[in-house]
Amino acid sequence: MSARATLTITPVAELGPSGRYVLLDCPHGTTRVVSANAERGVQLEEADLIRAALARHFGEERCGCIAKLWPQYFAGYGLGEIPLAVGAP
């Protein structure tokens, strides 16, 4: 049986209402993403942060531990495939 990654998302009150700490952990390594939206900046959704963590983790670890999580956030794309411009002509 292959190893599986765990995903934990924790609010970071010190960063404001949008503050999030994303932890993606597997036997091969740990990836962390910390984010907070600026009032007048780009507004990232929690799913965007998870996609960033998944992409970073795959780039750094090249393991298949995130294979179960990948299709939840990159639907229709294989492990390691990242759409750059969905819906663009």
C-alpha cells in the first residue's frame, strides 16, 4: 500500500480573517503555505492555497502520496499536470 499525504488547514488569527496555514505532510516531506489576503489585493480562496501546496509538494518531493488529493483540486488533470489557462481561447 502506498503512503498517503495528510492535509491540515488552520486559521491564523494574527493575519486577519483570511489568514490560513496549510500543511501538507507525507513520509517524503512537509510542505507549508501561509497566506492572508490584502484588503485591496488578489483574493485567494482556500482551494487556491491547497492547489499551491499540492503543486509545490509535487515539485519538491515527486512522490505519489498526494495522488488522492490531486484530483479534488485539479479535476481532470493527472498527477503533476497543472492547468495554466483554463477556459482561455
